[in-house]
Amino acid sequence: MASSLKNLSDYNAEEVPSGKGKKIGIVVAEWNSDITFKLHEGCVEALQKHDVKEQDIYTKVVPGSFELPFAAKAVLVEEKVDAVICLGCVIKGETDHDIYINQSVASAIMQLGLMTDKPFIFGVLTPNNQEQAQDRAGGKHGNKGVEAAITALKMIHIKKEKRQSMGFK
């Protein structure tokens, strides 16, 4: 989480496993596209920085954050990826819609990971206003897309370690 004490784009590159040979799906919401497409850009750049080839990154654009889980499952099945990163932005408004959307999407993304034994990464911003969203999409608090990419690579590595400890290759 970004705050004045932590920047979303700050990480120790030496602690990030290589993405060489890995296939990554990215599902990005077009609602608040001025924010979400910046998240996508940061995500792709971070994946490529850590050896994921451009042709091994599969992106699907959906109308809004509520549609992320459905498309994420489709990307997993269609592209046979090692992880799926879900990027969106739900800005608090005059009603409580943000609470319902955010809770539903977070729960569905978590359930996909548990059901499929593949990492599904929650890269959805839940800011109170446009300024907070911009601050977390390449602004003063870094880019949540970068954080999501690094999380995906680390989770793929954790899954690999888990399989090896169980005697699988």
C-alpha cells in the first residue's frame, strides 16, 4: 500500500525472481483509463525489466473493474499463463458503490487463485479521489502496476518452491 512512508515502485531488484520463460496475463479495466492504462504501462515495463518477453505478456481490456475476475479466468484458460494481474481503479463517489465493487472484485480474484492454484494479483486502486489515484499511477507514490508485476513474479516463484518441496519439478 502506498503512503508517505512507502512508494509502490520501490523494491530491491535483486530480490525479484526472473520472469524468463514465464507467461503473464494482464487484465485492465478501461473505466478510469487515464489511471488504469498508466498502471498497465508500469506493469509491462517491470515485467520486461525482469526478463518476461513482450510476446509472453497477454493483455485483455474490459469495461470496468467489476469485469476483471471473469476476464482473468478467461485469460488463464485461453493463454495458459503462469499468473494473471488484474488492474483497475474504483474511485469513491457520492454513493457506496465503491465498497461493493471493491469487496466483490477482491473476493473473486482471491477465489480464482485458490481454485486454480495460480497467482491472481489484485492491482486495483481504491482511492478516495482522482488525485490519490494519480499519485499511485506513476505519481508521487509510484505505480501500483509495478508493484503488481513484482508481486506476480514473486508469487510464481513461491508456487515453484512449493511444488519442489512436494517433490514435483
